[in-house]
Amino acid sequence: MKIYLTEDHPNSQKIAEGEIPYEDYKDELEAAVDFVNRARKLKGFRPGKAPTKAIETNFPAEIRASLWDSYVRDALVTELTSLGTEPLTGFNDPEWVASVGQLDFGTEKPLKFRVTFDVAPEFELPDFSGISATRYPPAGLDRLVDDHISMLRYQNATMEPPPPDYEARNGDEAEFSYTVWNQSGKEVKRPKNDLLPMTVHVGRYEKNISPWSRIVAQSLLGRREGDEYDYPVEVPENILDRNIAGKTVTCKVKVTRVRMRVLSQLDDAFARSLNCPEIENLETLRDVARKEIYDEVLKQNESLFEEQIFSAATDLLNVNPPLMATTRELRNLAAKTGLTEQDFEAFNKGANTIGSQKVRTAQENAKRLVLWELLSDKIIDQEGLMPGEGVDAVSEALLEFYPSISSETEKARVRDQLASKPENLNQYRVSVARRRAIKYIAERANVNEVSAEEQERLIAENERRQSERLAENISRIMAEKAASQNQPDGGGEADGDSGPAGEHKHEHAHVHDHPHADGHGHDHEGDPAAHAGEGHSHPHEHVHGHEHDHGAGHEGGYHAHDGIDGHGHHHDRGDDHDHGHGHDHGHDGPSEGGESR
């Protein structure tokens, strides 16, 4: 094989142009043609009986792909390695394969190819001493323990028949049915499953019902069993049914059943009912919860600290990220954040849509991820941070970052989980090495260690601001409601409100199917050490503004988590503060199919 390499392109790429004599690849070409001849049907010929020239003429793409897989790729890798050039992107990456468009072949002809591939740019490690980062200690634990126990009481509550004239509250169950009528007095057709009575939790976002039902469910707060009332809904312009688009329809609602949520008494019997061997009474429940919450908050704070290091360190790297590697990361982020072809089309056209803005954010995050891979790989190689091979070596390295795992039982659990997936062991090695790289940078950065007292003060200040905002919102809503009730006829009070005057006046609703952001959206996956011996999670709002709702969806007793679950650095934020990125800095274990170093 004769091969010629171009100089580096601006995007950290090289182009390899080469030629293979016909005699050197003759057998591979014949095998490729025979494979395609048997796999594809050509009109006028039986399968496998078409002449070679006809197959080469009609199926060049298939022959090119077969030649690449069976011969050219391996030969090219061998030749590049002998020249001291190692492509960054994997040889099976779609970006790499797509670059092999110019593969010219044919009987009695040499095979010519032109392949573009990424190479690592040359750079020196920057000076990390200018990086500033803040590390926060666990604080506010008493409040978090109280919140956690309140959540457990809520989850283990019973649903009981209410007293007469009981008005549904948040958390209660209500069964209802409804019909929809347009302004002409005709009933609007709806799906059959929407016509049956349905049960929902009052005040909770229900995912598994239709947008119509979800809107109507918002009107159940304060309703009584047996109530029948009209609930006006403003329909948006872009709805498919043009007969009601942009108009107000009336939902005739009937509340057929209400069950009130009755919380358990907060006593030793409640603690024992959680079915956790470690919990004997209310005091041990608080002790167990406090330990687990401390570990969780410690991990969250460390995750935020490492996010600062990651972001600042990649900002110091003044190189162009390789194009194919960036495309690969963008593809991964697009899949995780739900970006569509329409979003990319809008971005390419320069449209200022939410989707195009997400694409722009994902592009920047993809570049940052590639820069982090380059930077961390250089630190790992230079400082020898890659753990040894084998389960024991990787397990020992992983436990460096989980000092709370001290018992031999928990350590054995981590080793067993690593051993159960040997195909992912190298990915865990890379994950630990990258986290060691963050630690290396942090040791050279300017770190502000916040005291526990200062953190308590920050949390108290944050809670005060939240209370003020809540009070302001309640005052605004009450003022708007009072103003609407004082308007003349038609001024906004819902027709047919069944409550007495001044009680539960439900305003117009809008049919907008907004998916609720359940929790903070962080994608915690992969780390065998992260949940070794860990118990039930808890909701709390972090002082930095991220709302961590770890408890959502857990029903029943007190659960100890044994599964592989990495705490930190796979931030896939798809919620209210959607940054559209998935930073895999090495804090968590790699997911299936992750990048191996």
C-alpha cells in the first residue's frame, strides 16, 4: 500500500490518500463482488449468477462498504500505525466511514482511496493555578431529614373516604369524567379512552392521561364528591381541530369520587412499618436518613465543584476540537436531549427557535466534551493516572472517591458488580482515570473551601428569598383573582362554578401540553460505588438553585439501593434549566457503549 498524508487541517484532521495494486486486493474484491451478488437481486439474473461487471456497475456502494470492512480498514490502520499516526475517532464511527466516499476500485484497476480522519492536536498543559472554584460542605441536614421523613409519610399514606362536604386537597385522589362542548353547543369528539372515568392525584402532574384530561384535572382542587360544573378552556390556534382552534370550549365535569390522603402518625410504629432492618424506631430512622442524606449532599456538592473545574480547565485549552469527534459527541447529545431533524434544519437556516437554540448549546457542549477528552488524556498519560487492569485494581481505584464505603461487605458488592460486566471494565478504568485528572487540576487550582457555618447561612438566605418570592406570587394571584371577580359579566369567572360565592373560583385554563420536568434531569448511571449501601433518596433544593427531587416516584417502604448508579458527572439536563449537555467527566461509570480510551 502506498499512502500519503496531508498536513493537519484547521479542525485537527489529516487526509490519507493511498493506492493498492490490483493484485494485492484481487481476492478481497472477488469476495466482495460474490457477497453482493448473492445478497442483492439484479433483474434478469438469478441470485449469485450475475456477471462481475454488472454487479460492479449496479452496486458500487455495497462493494465499497464490503471492501472497507473486510480489507481496506485494517490495512490502513496498519499503515498509519507504522507511520506513527493514530486516528482519534474509532474506525467504525459513522463519521469515519462516511469520509471514505472516494474509494475507486474495479477489475484490473488499482484500489484508490481518500480518507479524512481526526488526529490529536499538539498542545502543552496549561497553567491551572489561575482556576478558581468553590467547594461547599454538606449543610442544612436537619431540614433535609425532616423533608425526607415527610416524604415517606406522604408515600405511605392511606386513601380513605372523606367526611361530608370535604373539598379535595393536594395529594388526594379524585375520580372524574367530562365532556367537551364547543361554542355552538355541539359535543367535541375525543378518544374513546378519554370518555371513561379516570382517577388522578389532585395537584400532581399526570403523565399518562391526555392533554385534555390533564387540563381538566387542574380544576379538581377544592371540589367535592358529586360536584358537577362547567370548566372553560381556551384552545390554542395550532390545534388540529380547526372547528375549535383559537376558541373557548366548555368542559362539563363530574366528580364521581374523592379519597383523602391520610398520613401515618409520626411514631416508632411508622418507622418500623418501612421494613428496613436497620430501623427500629423513629430515632434510628432519623439516624439512617441523616447518614444517607449526608452522603448524597456530599456527592452533589462534589459534582458541582468538579463541574467548575471541568468548565474552567477546558476554557484554558486553546486548540480546535477535532471535527469528527465533535460530531460524534453532538450525535450522542442530540439523542439524549431529544433534538430532532427539524431542530437542526432550523439551526442551519439561522432561525431563532427553541430547537435551534438547543442545537447551538449542544454544539458548544460537544466541543467542550472533546476538549476535555484531549486534556484529560494528556494528564492521564503524563501523570500515569490510568488504573491497572482487572476487577480488583479498578475496584480499588473507584473506591478512592467513595471514602464512606468502608465495610468489607460494601466493597465486595462493588467488586461483584464490576465483575458482573467484564465488557465494561475498560470503560470504568477510563472513567476513574478522568476523575483523577479532575483531582489533579483541582490540586493546582485556587479552591475556596466554604465553612459549614457559611453554608448554613447561604441556605437560610436562599430559603428566605424563596419564601419572599412565594409570598409575592400568592399576593399577585390573589389580586388578579379579586380584580377578575369585580369585573362586569363575562369578566373571567368560570361559568357553573359549583362552590359557594367566594370559594374556589376556577379561572380559564389553556390547552398546552407542557411536559413537567421531574427532578433535575441529571443522568446518574454506571458507577458501582455510588449507591453501595445507599438508602432512599430525598427531595431538597440546593443553595445553588438546582432543585433535586430524588424522591419522586418511590412508593412503599424504605429502599436500599444496590444497583449501579453513578452520582455525578453525566449531567443530562433536560429540565427547566435545560443546558442540553451530558458531561461525562469521569465522575460516573460509563454507560453501555461508552467511549473507551
